[in-house]
Amino acid sequence: MGFERSPVPGAKPEDLDLEALQAYLHKRTPALAETMARDHLAGRLGLLGKAQSKPTPTVAGLLCFGLLPQLFRPEWGISIVRVNGRLLSDPIEEQIDLEGNIPALREQALTYIMGHTRSIPDELATSDDAETSPSNSEYPQVAVREALTNALVHRDLRLSGRVAVRLFTDRLEIWNPGGLTAAVQLEEQAQHGGVSFPRNPLIASTLRTLGLMEQIGRGLPTIRRAVQQAGSGQIQIVGTQADCKVVIPSGLAAPRSAHADH
């Protein structure tokens, strides 16, 4: 049935946000939610299992609705490091660990990244309206959100590594343990999209119902297009059998002329 459907030893239904779980059940299967007991329906959907004959949250249940999944698997969080330079050996300004379920992790990481990035001023603005003219972030928010979602949903949950976010002065790197799940050409996927092959289909399906992802194979093109439209250059996508990394260049590191072309 897959690792994501495995009951997590020691976990209890009380370790879940039961109100959020109930709301999800009513959205996912409204008719059944009216007639079937919560635990039974959550079990049918793979969010609860059985351990020693007792209802027990599964991996998917904890990651989608858990109050603090890292109590059971610390590696399911996000590690963020902010570097004053272009190399990981350069001085580290801050290092933090984020915890929570996948929706909470994504929002925490997105808030941190956007709160620690610089603004690109509008070069066409005059001195009179410079203070009121809008400015763009060096990293497009839509690209960052999509890259974070991909890393959290498609990581290999059996591996001990955490999803890692690295903020350098010239780029943002988002890394996840677990290589590609299908024989796809990354460059082709980034340009044109393709079929979705989620490593964790139950988690992907649950988050799709929650409105956090589409699962139609256009995540990489979305990231690429957002970065190109911001004039930041080209993203890099590096995938191996062991991991995957998305590199988003800083808009401030791109040539100024690039912004005028988009």
C-alpha cells in the first residue's frame, strides 16, 4: 500500500488537528462524512490505520493534519540556512529548523524566505514616485511556493535527510532527499510540463483537495515562467537517484537589462 499509508508507531488520533481532518472529510467525501464515523472514513482514505488494534495516524495523516509530526520523525521538517556569500563555507547569518505539517511548513518557509529577500526597484520610476512605486522581490513568490510544495510532497519520507532551503546572496536553493520517481527529462518537463508522477500519491491527492497543489504536471513550468518573467535568468533543476534540487537565481544578480525585456 506504500509507506505513506503506514501507521506511525506511538501516534494517536489526538496528535492530529481533528477539526481540520473533519473539514477535509466533509470536503473530500461529503455524503460519506455525514453517515460514516470519522475514524472509519479517515481509515478508508488512508489517513488512519491500525496499530495494536487501535486507530493510529498514518504517515500521510500526520504529514497532512498532524499537530507536530516531528515528535515522531524529526527529519520531516525543513532546515533553512541563510549564507552571507555564494558558498556554503561562507559565513552563516542564520540557521533555523521549521516544524509542523506540510501546509504549515510551506507557509512558514515561504514567509521566512520572502521576509529575508531584497526588493528590486522599478528602474522606470521617476524620483517623484520612487517611494510609492511597486518593487519586485528578487525571488518570485509563486516560484518559491511551487518549489517548496514540490520538495515537501515529492521527498522520500523514508530517508533521514530534511528538506533544505539555502539562501545565498546570488540564489535560492531548495533541496529534497529522494531522486526522480520516473524516467523524465527535467529540461523537457521544465519547458512544457508533463504527466504528474508523485512519489507520495496519497499526500499529493490530499493536498490537492485542500487546494495546495494541482497535480497536473505543470509545477516546473510554473517556476520557470515566473522566474523568466521576473527577469531573473534561468532556473536550474538537478536530479539524481538520491535527491533533487531547484536553484532559483536572484533577480538582483541578473543583468539589469534583463528586467526591461520582460
